[in-house]
Amino acid sequence: MLFRFPWPPAFLATLVTMFLTAAYNHSLFSKLNERLAVFSWDGAGFVTTLFALMLMLLSVPVLLFVPRFLLKAVLIALVMLSAGLNYFTQNLGIVFDMDMVRNLVETVRDQNQQEARELLSLPLILHLVLWGVLPSIIIALIPLQAAQKWWKSLGIRLIYTLILISIAVSLFVVNNKYATFFARENGDLKAYITPLFALNSTYRYFNTFYAQQEQPFTILGNDAHQQKPTPRRTIGIMVVGETARADHFSLNGYDQPTNPLLSKENLISFQAVSSCGTSTAYSVPCMFSFLGQKDYSPETADKQSNSLDVLQKAGVKVVWIDNNSSCKGVCTRIENRNLLQQVNHSDDLYSDNGYYDEAMLNNLEHYLAGNQDVLIVLHTLGSHGPTYHKRYPAAFAQFQPYCKQDTPHTCPQAEVINAYDNTILYTDYVLSKTIQWLKTQSPQADTFLLYASDHGESLGENGIYLHGLPYFLAPEAQTHIPMLLWLSESYQQQYPQAWSTLQAKINAPLSHDNLSHSLLGLYAVQSQVYQSNLDLLR
């Protein structure tokens, strides 16, 4: 019966968009059920009004702008998109705002096949088959009525459009008072509207991206110069952490011994540091930008000099070594290399999943030729999920049992936490090994290690996994990050006030905003872009 008689295109479009609105918004309706009495008059009125508005916003563009010969293709694309969005939102608590769209675009741009493979799991494939492929086959098999004269077809579509708009507007008028109040108090729920929120985020991202491309590049720090107390050389390493959360560092009071090596070092672990964003693509450029979180966007930061450029302008040799997908544009104008582009399959530190982070420490002496001050930035793979168990050699699987699946939501939470804590244990080893290398350079140079993670990670708390939630939605687990600073004895002697200043800031509220100015401060660089009040050492 379903495939026997031809369907009016407008009816098919309305029915499919109604199905999309009802079937792929499980997370939204679950949260509504938690926040209001859905069977009360006000609650039922709000849910009905919201459903009608969502249906109208999804249906009307299809009815008015999609021609008959493209209708099935567009509907199938919406179904497949909604099925994928629904999987990640329902199972991992991920929503698709502008930053998540940016992550996806940069994953494609960086040709990061490894990250894509890690996200492609059997549960995802089964979900896409059941909720994407099967409905798409049904849509493809439904016969459409023969093409009508354009004015008649347009008239029918306008009738459907007017009916949908009338229903939505009427319900809103009837329920206006409570609907307006509830929507104002629960604005975060808009992020769970599938697929409308993702479609809007995609439009906003590309609109912002292309608008920013027309802006000229602004050079900052032309006046940058060093004012060091002595000509003694400074060699520093900044380690950009990946997905590390502060409350899983035993240095910060965590009950599992995740920092056995770093706890033996005389270093500062700052306790109250907030990330700029909740994703690598957003946070990494922010860490080296002078904009500050309040005025920052990746597109704006990409059009001006960053702190590494200014250090280079001041005479510091700056090198970026990457074991992650890319430097997100930060290292474009400095010397850089990416381990993933120079793979040696016979290397003991290489596995099918890529290099372990300690591989970045090989041959660091190569970058010390000459007498310049040197900053080496190491961009780690750190604790990147969802495959935490692939981020460390077997010797670091100390916390047992641990999740060995690529889908953390299918493992007991305790096992997910153990797998994650093993990544922190390995990070502890890598950072300790880096400090030991810096100590070998200390007789002839003042040395330091600065470590900060780009963002945190959710490990199943409240049903949320991974990272990337909009900042206004993100739990503290995704924004409270570890930040460490180690100074050699000779460095402390050169700057005797620095250590006491750092100790006074251990519990102070800090953020990624402090990093660029602290990097300049560590090399005694003066410039109009430098703000001493944001320098950790001042």
C-alpha cells in the first residue's frame, strides 16, 4: 500500500519532516521531561507548541524551495544527517554548535583519518543503518505523483505551508505566556534540537569563516624586544596538553596516583585554571592569541600575529612539533613539523594508532644550534578520546580494569575512568622525561617547562562523554584544566622574585588568557601587546 499509489510531494515532505522532528529528538524530549510536568496543561502546551514550531521551521524551507526532482535527495540527506546527530547527542551528550562544525571541517582539512576511524564504531554503524539507511530506502521507494504545472504545484505547497504556519502560530499565541517564560529560563535546550540547531550552526560557521577571509592580516609586536638581566641563554618547552582535566591530576588532590614522577619535582601546579573553549580547534589558537577569551574567535585570531610570532620577532627561535592532527594555524609562520607526516613504522614508539607522545622528545638537541634563546612547543595527543586505551604503551596500563572499547558509553564508567587515568599517568611520564632533558641543558642555559591542556573531558558524568559542548552548557570537567610550570634553579636565580610570585598565584583564578603574556614574560620580551597583569611571573 505504501509503495502502490503515488504520493503528493508536499505530503511526503511534511510527513518526513514530521518523522524527523518526532524520532530524532530523544535527548531534547528527555530533558523537557526532566524540567517540566509534560502532562500538565502548561507542560503539554509548551511541548506541543515547540513541536509545531520545530516542524514548521524544518518543513517550510523544504516545501517552498526544494523542487520535485530534488525532494527525495534532500529528505534522505536530512534523515541521514539527523540519524548521525541523534547518535552522538543521545549516546555521548554531544551537540553540534559552531565549534563542533569547526572541528569537523578541520578534521577533513587536516585529513585526520585516524580520528575519523576512532569515531566510526559498530554501534554507530548499526544506528545509521536502522535510523538512516532504512528510512532512506523507504523514501526512495515511495512513488511521487507526476509533475504538475508549476502554479498548481506551488499552490499546493503554499497551502501546506500556510497550514503549518497557522498551527504553529495559533499554538504559540495560546501558550505564549508560559512558553516564553520556559524558553527564556531554559535557553540551553535549543542546542538539542535536531537537525535544526546543527544546520543553523553550519550556516553561521561558514558565514563567519568567509566574512573573516576578507579581512587583512594584522601584524602585532613589531616593537618586540628582550630586556634580560644577563645574556645567559633561555631554553624553554611548552607542552600543549590534549583533553586533560585538572581533577584527575594527583598533583591537584586526585586520589589515584596519576602523577608519581611529577610529584617529585619542584614545580607549580595551578589549581583554578579555565580553558578558553572545549575543543582543540577552538582552544589551541586561543592559547597563543592576544585577544583574550572575551573577544576571541578562531577566525579573528587567524588574521593576526600570535605570541609565537612575537617571540620570533624578538629574536627567540620558535619550533612547533606536533603529534596531533595539526597546529590549527598557530605554527604557520614558524618552523614546524608533524610526526604524523613523517611516519617510521619500525619505530618502537609507533603503533597502528600513531606515535606515542614521548616520540616528540627524540633529537630535540637538533633545534639548539646557535646561541639564540629557544622555545619548543610540543602539541601532544595526550588523553584524546574516545580511544583512551590507545594513547599509552602497555606498561602504563596501571589502573585496572580499563575500557578497551572505542565506544566509552558501552563500558562501565569505572573502566572508562581507569583508561583515562592511564593516559594521565603516561602524560606524567612524558612531562617528567621532558624536565629531565631540560635539566641536561641547565648548565649552559636557564630552562623551563610550561604545560597547559587545551580543554578537559567528560567521562560519563550525567551521561556526557568526550568534549566540545558549547561553553554555556559545558560541565566543569570540560573547562577546568591542569597547568604546570617548572623552572630550573638557574632560571630562579636569574629572576629571584618569580618563584614567590608564582606560589602566590597557585589558587588564583587563571585561564588561557595568561599563556601568551607569560610566554613573553618567560623570555623577558617587552612589547605593546604584552600585559604584565596577565603574566604569571609578574
